[in-house]
Amino acid sequence: MICVAVKVETECGTCRLPMPVNTLAREVSCASCGRPAALADDLWKALLRHPIHDGPKMLLQEGRSTSAGKLSAAYTRRAPSCQGCEKEIPIEDIREVREHATVTCARCATRTWVRTVPAELAGALPSITHLVGEDPDPAAMAPEGAAEAATFPCPQCGSPVPFDGVTRACVCRFCNASVHVPDDFVFRGRRKVAASWFLCFDPSITDGAPAAEAVSAGLFDWEEEPPQVAVDAEGNLYCAATQAHWVASKPFIVSQKRDHILWSIDPSLNVRWIQRGRLKAARLVLSPRGALLVTDSGKSPQPWLSSETGTPTEVADHSSSGIVDLLRDCDDLTCCADGSLLFLTKDKMRRTASNGVEALVWPHGDSRDRTDGTLMTPCELADHPERMCTAGTRVHGGPDGAIYLMSRDEIARFDASGRKSYGVAFSSEPPEPGFCIFGADARGNVYVLRCEQLVRINASGEQRVVLESKRDRLPRPEMSLAVCPDGAFWLFGTEGLAWKFDPGGALLFDSGKQPRPEKPSHQDLLMQSTESLGVRVKKRTDLEIRRDMLVGNIFLFCLGLVMVAIFALVVSLMVR
């Protein structure tokens, strides 16, 4: 059974706060102010059109977004799961539900509401048989008997006053005092965030998604500049790329459409998740605490994403509000091993927690400015640097806690306390700026991408050329680099080309040698558009010919009748 998780939100028309819509209903109430909001069937039909149409064609864990009116929805193709522990709910348990019921999780005992699609909503949900994980309908769940009536303490005598959830004005049965149940009590315990609920397709809807292998799924098909990339401690690859394909919008008009996507694959190249329809990524920074920091030209107010799903996350230690302003003006940034962020901005280095709270640049370091005002390059910097020339300088945090600062021709390494380990100058030409061109492994080796060389520098500052263009045909101009903790590394070029090497430089994977899905070219679509137009023109011409023949026959028939009438009139006059 194909299932799609849907997370719906809107804005309350009264208090203007975000309003989660955790059930498919004609009316929902705001969790903050309690005011109801009407949701017509036509609005639901417009919002769910894309999830229903795209669901069977999506990859597992692929996520997209859509909107209709004031409703916005994020949807992901994945199996239904328990709201408590995320354990997958067996499809057989869902299929057994004939009207509505709860399914109890075998792991955490959380009850998940399951219902079949009501008749009044069948038109808005074609091919959908069940809805799973919504907020339960109290009226529907009443026969199962569940919770006891809530009580509110009387403000006069303290006795419990029963509250039915509807009537706000009550009378204490002990002291006859009038009791008004406040909003805080009425709406406490209700969800304040949007939760995923699931659309389950009819079993007759077959699985039309491509294979899970990344190349055959069409992920390695960027055409222009290399993607933004990162690798986590488990070897999972994260990639923000721009894909382009030709679309025939009108006859004789074929245009190129660009799609900015973010995806992750495991070390076996199986797709973990995909997020489409994003803004173009400017940076992709990986936190060791299970989050991605993805910045874009629009400076998204939700730059922190979950590394497990690619969807926005707003947990306590990855708050977005405090770092958005810092992202606007920084020259470069990195996430350190302790989860803090290092920014290079306005010729200074700044450190913040992941939620934007300012912190010391170097723990237990001297924060005084020890320079004479001259902006230094990486090799000239002393211990605990804070001021430097940040224009063209890149910063990277290694898995072992080391910090690397690299300019066009130099790189310097500092340990986690800020003590300088080495400064090294390069002899080969640097590549084009703008891409990820260096990274470090867990043993303190840093890999640096040059125009014609890939150089590895160990923790003592010794250099070794791992790849050379004349010998290995790599690296090439306009490439990006991602280093795995074990020392393996990825190289990314243009036109969807990617290579993975072991720590010694032996080739492990080449995307150019893998089967790729065929994409229609500009000429193919133009010919299809022309042929389609020719068929329509031919059909229209045949119709016009038949119409003209019919009109001609009618004209001849009428002319014959007129001639017969005239002849009859002449004969009658001659007889007289």
C-alpha cells in the first residue's frame, strides 16, 4: 500500500498565530485562542490534489510542498508510523478498519486513530481508502469509552467542577458559586505544532516510483555548477543541487524548468529522502547533532533542517530565530564538533550556539585584540585568532574539533582550544571560489582541492598529493569536495558527474558509468509538440471538410426543392 504523510498548517484569522490542522475536517479550532475556522471541501480538494497525484510517483522519503488559499502542506511518501515512537504501523492493521478504530502501538502503547474516508469527502480524496494518525474525533471515539470528564477547581471552595469541554460557564455543586473556565485550562494539552497524518492509497494503485539506487532515480543529473555537499559520521551524503529539464508549455514553445532539490543517500547509494521545490542553496553545513543548516538567497527563516527527513526542525538547541541575521552578512561559516557555529564576518571571527546565542570564540582564550590593526592571512595568525582578513577566507570544523582557516594560497590548523598547529602555503593554482573545496577526516587529515591537484595534509602539516589531473584525469575546474570521517572522499563536477575514492585515492564509484534515466531533449519535445499540433490540425481539417460537404449537400437539396417548385408553378400556369 502506498502512503503519503501530510503536515498541514494555516494562520488563525483571529489571533494570527500559526494554526496546525491535524485532521481532515470541515472545521478546526485554533489551539491558542479556540476560535473555529471553516475549511470547505473545495479547499481540501485543491490542497490535496498534488499529494494524491504525485504520491504513487514519488520515491520513498521524498518530500514536497504545496498550498491552497491560506493552507500550506508538506507531504512525504512514507509508511504510517506511531505518533509516540515512530514505529511503523502494519498495513494489515489499517486494512482491517471498516469505519473507524484505534491501533495500539506494540512498542509504546500509543493509540493511533484510523478511519476510512467518509462518503462526503470521497470526491476530494479519489483513490484514498484510509486516513491514519489524525487528531481523533471525540464524538466518534466516545463509544470506546475512554477518558474521564475533566474537572476544574472551584476558585471559591476548591471543589472539583466537572467540565464537559463545551460549556464555559459552570456552577459549583458544593457552594453554588459561578465558575468561568479560563482559556488556559480549556486549551491546555492541545497540540501546538503540526503533526503528520497519512493518506493511504487503494491497493490497486501500483508502485510507479523508480528504483532506490541514487543514479537510476535521477539524482545525479545536475547540469551546471557542482552541488553543495556534506557527509555525516555514518557516511551519509547530503547534496543540494539544481536540476534542469525541458518542458513543452505550448505548441512550438519549449522552455527549460529548474528544480532546486535537497537529498540524502546512504553509503550504499540508497535514497534516504528527497526535498524538492526549494530555493537555491547557498551553503550546506552539517551539525554533528543531527541537523543541517541550509542557507539560500532568500535567507529562509527556517534554515535548520532534520538530517533524518530534510524537513524544518525547531528544537531547543537548533532554533532559527537567533541566527537568521548572522547568516545575512557572513563571508563563511562552519559547524564545530560541539555543535556551535563559527562565522567569518566583517574581518572578525564570531562563535554562537546553534540557536544564535553569542559565545566566546575560543574557550578559555584571551578575547583581547592582540593585533596592531593589520588584517592577517592564515599563516600569519597567532594562537586564538579573532581578527583576520575574511574576504576570500574559508573556515571548516573537523570531526576531531580542529578548526581550519584557508585563503587562496594558505591554510592554517588550530586545535579546539585555539592553539595553532601549523600554517601551510600551496604551490598549485587555486580553483574557482564558491564551492566546498576542503574538508577533514576524524584522524586530523585535511583534504584540499586545487585546480589540478587534490592535496592531503596530516595533523603535522605534511603535504601529499592524492590525485593529480595529469595522472588521474582528476581533479578538474569547477569541482566541489566532501570528506568522510574515515578518510574516503567525494568529488563532484558538472553534468551530474561524481566520484567516490577510498582514503588512498582508489576509485570506488563513478556516476558517469551508471545507468541513468532518459530525459527528453529540447529537440524531442519540439518534435512531439509539432506532431501533436499536426494531429490536431489534421483532425480540424477533416471536420471542416465534412462540415463543408454537409453544407453543400443541404444547399443542393434546397436548390432542388426550389427548382421543383418553380417547375410545378410553370406547369400549372400553362395548364390554365
